[in-house]
Amino acid sequence: MNKPQLEIIRIQLLSLKSKINALEDELKAATGTVVLDQTRVGRLSRMDAMQAQQMALESARRRQHQLVKIDGALQRIESGEFGYCYICGEEINNTRLSADPTSTRCMECVEK
């Protein structure tokens, strides 16, 4: 992969990271402690609120995992290891990297 292609991917990764961080800030309130007035809210409403909280927590976990993958890809770009399969060492197809720039394995190794 040449330098202009790497720079495009680096910019895409930084943009995605920025969007995820902004979304994380917006959604922090949704994962707070569920506090409901027990005298005014029924059991089903409490269950709905707790379910929504759990869904928000799982979504936050997924965003954190994506941020880790993005940081790893950015580190690989800096170190010159980006675009190579960590299992076999072969180049990862540009189409695969365009679809998912955080990929660390080529399709052959993924399918094994």
C-alpha cells in the first residue's frame, strides 16, 4: 500500500474515532443508574428502563472495542505494519482494508 492510500485510511480512522468519541459523550447519560420513583412507576416501566440501560452498556462496550481496533490500526500505520496479515505475513487485500481498515488478517487466514 502506498503512502497516499495509507494517509487516506489514516484520515478515515481518525474521523471514525472522533465520531465514536462524540457519540460516547452523548450516550453516557443513558448508561447511568436507573432511578425511578417507585410509587409512580410500575414494574414493567422499571424493567424497560433496566433493559434500556443494559442495551446502552453493551453498545458502549462495542464502541470501546472499536476504538481499541482503530488505535491498533493507527499504530500499525505508524510502525509500517499496516496492511499485513499478523498470521501469515502476506499483504491484506486493499478491498478488505477499504471495507474494514482495522482488519489484521487476510481472507485466507480468516477462513481457516
